[in-house]
Amino acid sequence: MNVLPPKILVVDDTHANLVAMRRLLADSGAALVEAGSGNEALARCLDQKFALILLDVNMPDMDGFEVAQLLGEAEQLRDTPIIFVTAAYADDINRLKGYRSGAVDYIAKPINDTILKSKVRVFLELYAARMQLQQALDELAERNEQLKVEIAERERAEAKVRHQATHDMLTGLPNRVLFHDRLQRAMHRATRQGTGFALALLDIDGFKAINDNFGHPAGDALLQSVGERLCQGLRATDTVARLGGDEFALVLEDVAEVPPLLQRCQRICDLLAEPCPLQGRHGEVVAKVSASIGIALWHSKADGDEESLIHAADRALYQAKESGKNRYVLADAASLP
């Protein structure tokens, strides 16, 4: 990468002085830009960035003090070092005035070549160090932004992996792993809060015929539709999970009374029994299926465990299927945990 040399602005209303300064700084390693007046100097500073400004104090129209003061008022220019070059104003009062105007140093006329070159070299070295530091800071900021992007991407990838590990790929519902976690949480919460909840296991009646008659893509679409309908029929605090195939599980929170629970299960049966348009292997078809649901209650004083609750709901599901399907069965008291 080509690095441009630093620039020095030389401001003097006398052409001979500009020529002399040009000669003295020819081997400084900096590019010289000249201005013959204060206004011209200000215009140069607005267009270019300088490592150092050598500013004649005694100029017509606008002297060096005014130029330095105006430069100091501009945010992008106030950090540019200014050295006053003058044959007058060498007393302490005027030096103080110059420093207050923004000067960092003075060079007296007639100019001593060695002093000029030495001071210019120091400021060029400071400028180079400042540019290196700024470059390092810019590179660090860029790297930090890259790291933020990489971290965000890694977090997204990890979140995706975690989601895939706990959710069914077809329906997006919690899978068997997450179902057991939600069920255990519901049991602990009910025990701690003295409340109850219900576990409902659900099978789709007629699902195998959809697969056989219309193809597996139609069966997959039906399962997706069932998942969506189940989510519509439940509350945000409840859990809908797909355990595999056409098996679904519902964790119904905060069940205080049985009749409202049974009404909810009846609504689920009615919802899933509604015709479902699907795209079959030979075009669009309308699937008509139903649901069999087995329900088991859990209360805060229950002595059983997770497996006994699942077995109770599973036995109730078997009874629902044996008694004609498209219905729900509540596990009897003898089967409850």
C-alpha cells in the first residue's frame, strides 16, 4: 500500500520567504503546500490535512494570530500544530498571545536552518506516531466489529442447533426431549404452587390412510396443519409437542376444575375434525381426520411420577381409540398418580 508523505503548510505573504522555506525543507520527507495569505491558508486547511503549519505572524489583512485562532475554532483543525515564524513579537507578552491563539512553538527570523529542521523533524515524528496509533486504533475497531459479527453468527448457529435439538423439524413444535422437560417443570411448579395441570396424549385418527392414498408429502402437510391448529386451540402457557409420527402431547397448565378442561379437549377434537385442504400426489385433496385424546390429571399432592402420569394418559388414549375414536377420555381415579 502506497503511503502518502505528510504535508506541511507554509504561510507567508513574502514570496522570497516561501522560496527559502522550500529550499530548507526540501529533504524533510514532507510535501510542502504554500499559502500567501491568511485566507488562502484557511482555504488550504479546509481541503487538506497537514502534519504541521509554519505560520508567518506579520501579514496584511489577517495576521498569524487571527489565522491560528480561526483554525482552533474548527474541530477538524484544532489539533494541527502551528509554529509561528516571526521577526517581531519576540517578547514574552506576544509569545503568550501566540500560545493562547493556538501556537505550539516559535521560530525567530532570520531563520536558523538547524533549529528549523530540528523542530520540523520532531513534529513530523509526532505526526507519524499519531498516525500509527490512529491506524492501530482503526484496525482494532475494525477487528472488534468483525468479532462482534463472528460472535453474533456463532450465537445464531448455537441457538439454531439448540432449537433443532429440542424441536421437531417438520412442525417446529417441541420434540420429545423438550416435552419431558416441560412436563417435569409443570410437575415441580404444580407441587410448589399447590395447583394442578393435565397431560393429554393425542393420536390422529385416519392418518395412515392419508399417507397411503395421497403420499407422504400430503401426510407431512397434514401434520403441519395439525400442529398449527393445536397451537390455535391452546393458551400461551400450555405446551404442544410432537412425540413422533401422528402422536402429539399437550401439557395444559393451571387446571383447577375438570369441566372446563373437558370443554377445551372437545374444542380440540372439533378443530382437528374440520376438513383440511392438502396437496396430494395427483393434485389438491381435502383430508378429513379426527383426534383421539387421553387425559390424565396431576395435582399438587400427587404421589406418582412422570412415567405413571404418562401411562395413565396413554391408557386413556387407548380407551378413546377403542371406544370409537374422535373423542377424549379422562383417566379414572384408579389410574391417576
